Amino acid sequence: MEKAMRELLEIFQKHAGIAQALNKTELKSLFETEFAGVLENAKDKNVIDDLFQRVDKDSSGSVNFTEFAAITAAAHGMLFQ
């Protein structure tokens, strides 16, 4: 579990850069790059938009690592039900 969290953090940091946050476009790019198979198999092609709206609780227009981790968990739940 620790290794998986470390890898998830590394993926996030690689895409988030100095801001340590991802906007919706950056998040979609991350998923297309790092989790391409997940998006290809999604029944709902707007899954990133839906997840982003659900998780961006503070309506900042970006997600931090905590929100990103919630998105990956939610994506798993939505895509593999």
C-alpha cells in the first residue's frame, strides 16, 4: 500500500509541477497519459468532468493531492462497478 501511495504521489507531482495542483485540463491529460486504459474502457466519456466536479469541494478550479487521491478512488468505483 505504501508503495502504491508513493507512486500515486509521484505521478501527481510530475503533472502538477510547482503549483502542486491540477486544473481539469491537466487532470484529463494525466489520466490520458498515466491511466489510458481506464479512460478507454469508461462507459461515460465525461467521467473526468464528473469526478472533478465531485471532488473539487472548495470550487477552486483545481485539485490538490488529497482531492486527486479521492478522484482515483472514485474513478475506480465508477469504472469497475
